[in-house]
Amino acid sequence: MPHFTSSYNGPVDRGAILTILRERIIGYAASRIGRDSAEDLAQDVLILLEEKYPQVDGIADLVPLSLQIARFKLAAIYRKSARRGENSQVSVDEIQIPDLSHDTAGEYERREMVERLATAIAKLPPRCREMIRWKLQGNNFAEIQKLLKLDSINTVYSQDFRCRKQLMELMGGALPVQTTTPEDKAAKRKEAKR
């Protein structure tokens, strides 16, 4: 290994200088990114110094050059971390997960509604129960028309309306009725012309 002369302590080899630089780089980077990552960064800086700057031999030149390379590599680490979203991640231990084992009010209301619905459906005439079952199976009105062997799809629409009306009455409610006054109709026509 070649020997270099230092102005303050005689001949120094490049390996000794790089060992000292490694410790300085680790100290500089460890305060910013942690010890393990700082050692990796120092190794990257030393490899870069060996491969791209073999002509730089004085400690006075190597220290600022190595710290500048370390700053650039730190900036690259920060950019990569921000790009990946690592800087805004939340620890798994800090995340509060709701306890789903407890019965919430919404779950209670849903269960109560399902019970009321099942009771009301059981009181419907058989044809209405069949229509509801077919609708829940995903059949559309045209398919229900074929299943009921009806000539007109309008009959299916009217039977569906009657069944839903009976169901709502059995559940204690009523179907919403649309009431439009002549003024409402005139306003809609006027808006449609615009």
C-alpha cells in the first residue's frame, strides 16, 4: 500500500486514513439515521472514494470530500424514504384497533331489523315470499315474469309493488309516496327547458 506524508505526524498509509474517515462518517451519520444504517452509508462512501477518487490522498482533502459524499447519500436516503412513505408510517403497536367482539348499537339495530323483516316476510302470502326470494337470488323482473309464467311484465311490477307495500305495513312503516303539486311539475318543466 502506498505511503503518504502528513504534515503533522509523518508518513500515513491510505488504509489508516480511510479507517479514521470511516469512524468520522459513522459518527456524523449515526446521529441522523441510526448506527446500522450509518455503517452501511460509511461503507458506501469508502467504496466510492476507492473507486472514483483514488488520486485524492491527503487527509485534508479526503475528510471534506467524504463528508460531502455522505451528505449526498443521506439526502438520497431521505428522498427514498419520503418517496416510499417510510417517514410517515405508524408503528403497528401505536395503531388502535377497535374491539369488534362487543355488540355495538348499530349491530343490535341491524339484528333487530332482520328479525322484524323475517317475521313480516313469514306473514306475507306465498306468492310474495316467492317474489322476494327470487329478487334476493338476483333475478330481474323479466326473469321473474318467466318464473311466474305471466304474459305481461307490468303484472310483475304491480305484484312487486303490492308485496313491498304489504311488507312495509307489516313492519310498521309505509312506502314513501311521491306527491307532486302542479307547481312542482311546472317548475320541473321550466328547469328542463334551460
